[in-house]
Amino acid sequence: MRALLMKDFLMLSKQIKMMVAIFAVLIIISFITNMTMVLVIFSLIFASLQLTTAFTFDEMSKWDKYANTLPVDRKTIVQSKYVLGLILIASGIVIFTPVVFLSDEMTRQLPFIDIFQTIVIVLSIALFYISLTIPLFIKFGTQKARFIIFAIVFLPVFGSGFIQYGLRTVGLNQLMSYIKYVPIAAFVFLLLSYFVSVKWYERKEF
């Protein structure tokens, strides 16, 4: 698996350099504007999107056809993508969470618990994202999967009337009480996603 991850990181090296440059500018801006939480959100979103880039590179170079001639089983190939996604997300958390807490110590904007909850929720959303995208990329390819993901992500926007009705019915306070279960749901969804991805990849013809 190490060789597969090295291959992905080598392909993403130019993207990572650009990401570091962008984040360096954003860190400066976040301290000036006191909007460091936006930095964490952006970093996790950007890290998750790098997984899409990795799949796109593989598809363009016909990597899977070559990979399946190597002495590596298909399950390991799928595992490498999940590990890559988790490493990218963890890197965003490790690098930028200290920046958020340092900025908050200087500005006293938000209580510690609010910052922590926000980071956990954003992290959970990032896990949901990779759990959704990996099996779809494996099953349909990056081009078709992007349209499916777009429909899944933006469908709630078009159904905002139903969301507002649900909030009035359930109550915002009651809804917020379930927020603590979001990380657990994200972890369970990630496991289910992995098993589905392995099953689809093992059945796929290259």
C-alpha cells in the first residue's frame, strides 16, 4: 500500500505545493479578519477535493489497468484511496486547528467548546464526502460520478422548503441535540462505503 500512496502523493505534489501557498495567504488573512474557522472549513474541503484529483489522474493515465497486473490485490488498491483521503483530511486538521485556537486566544471570539464542535462537524462532513465519492468514482468513473454527486449535494438546496418545514416541525433545539451523533454516523458511513467500494472494484472489468 505504501507504494500506491507514494504514487498518489507524487501525482498530487504540484497540487499540494499550490495548496500550501494558498493556505499561507489564507492564514495571514484569517488573522487579520479573525475568520480562522473559515480557514479550517476551506482546508478540509480542499483536502477532500484532492482525492477527486487523484482519481482523475488515475483515470486519465489508465492506472487501474496497470495496477491490476501488479502483485497487489484489489482490496489493497481500494484501501489506499481511503487512506489517502484520511491522510489529506487529517493533515488539514493537524496543520490548521492550532492556528484556530491561537487566533481565538488572541481575539477571544468563540468559546473553546464551540470551536471544537465546529471542527468535529466539518471533519464529519469531509468524511461523508469521501465516503460518497470513492464508491461512485469506482462504479461510474469521475465524469459521470461528478454529476451524481452534484445532484446529491445540491438536491437539499432545491428542497429547502421541505427543510424549513422539517425545522419548524422538529424544532431547531431538538435538531441540534442530535449533532453529537454526526461523527458516529460519519464513521459508520465510512465503513459501509469501504465495503461497497471493495465489492464494486472487485467486480469491475478493466
